[in-house]
Amino acid sequence: MNKKVIGGVLAGVAIAASVAYTVFDYKTTVYQCGKCRTIHKPSVKAWMCGMHTPGKRMLKCPKCGEKSWHDRFVVADESDFI
């Protein structure tokens, strides 16, 4: 195989792995409002567009309406928390 084919295959694998991790991360994460402490699952759009650090994300709370840094929690089953 030539180098271009190998590079294309590696790029495809890297993109597929990134997409898989992003879907996994969204499905296993809930957030807690920094103001009223409500635990919620943001919409995909809010989740993708929100500024974030490894442990927090800037979101608008569905309960109090405040835009603040929400703490991130990884859960096995989100129904345990919502």
C-alpha cells in the first residue's frame, strides 16, 4: 500500500473514534446547575455549543433559567439522576 492510502485509512479511523467518543460522552453525562443545583441533561445543541472545561460546561438551567457553569457528572444510567 502506498502512504496516501495508509494515511487516509488512519484519518478515517481517527474520525470514527472521535465520533464514537463524542456520542458516548453525551449519553453518559448529566450536569448540575451551579445556582439552583438541579440535575439535568442538556439538548445536543446546547451541549455541543457550550463553552467547557473537563469538569464544567456553560449552560442555561432549564429550571431557574440562569446561564452559569454546570458541574459535569458521568453516570451509568441517567434515569438514576433525572
